[in-house]
Amino acid sequence: MVTLILPLEVYYSKNKKFILNLNNYRNAHYRILSSAKRIYSENLVAEINEWSSIPKYKKPVTLEYVYYAKSNRRVDVSNPCSIIDKFTCDALVKAKILEDDSSKQIKEIYYIYGGVDKEFPRCRLTIKEVCDD
């Protein structure tokens, strides 16, 4: 089992950030999307490469995303988590943590609301290998 802390936004230029949610993803220009995804992936892969203890998963896994909001505003957890999941899975494949991000390897994905954390809004990902029963 591995736990990663993921950001809720990514800076795609010096002063411009892309907030990771489905509404922004749907409405953003393709160049902004491409840049945001590339930078997110590069940052996550670099972080993963700093850790030597992250296993490479060959067996099926479940992914559990726990979303911690920065305010008490109502949130549809699947809006940010769906884009965080998309960007993160591609980065995990790139980092060779997962062999594939299809249903062949990722058997279940959970989005959970973790509450409000004004000081450190984030998304926590836990990767668990599926047990053969």
C-alpha cells in the first residue's frame, strides 16, 4: 500500500494556475490543458523518483482518492477527483509504478470527501493491491 499527497492545482506559467476540476478541464484551451498535464506529470514523476520505497505494481490495484477542500463551499467530489485521477494515472504509468491505467490493472476507484483543511487542501491517493480471494 502506498499513499501519495496530490495537489489541487498546477501552475502552467509563472502566474497562472490550472485548478484541477472537470469544469476547468472542459472549458480550458487545449494548450493550457496540455501544459498543465505535462507539468503535473513531471512534478509527480520527479517526486516519485525521489522515493525509493514505492513499489512497482504488476497485479491489479484499487485507487482511493480522499479530497480535502480548502473551504466549506459545496463540492461535487467527482469534479476535481476525476481530473486528478486522469492526470495522476498517466503520471503513474510514466513513472512505471503502474503497468497500465486501464481496467486490466485498475479494478476499483473511490472518491471520498475528507472534509475541509484550509491550511493544506489536497487530495490523498492510496494505492492498494487487490487481494486474490
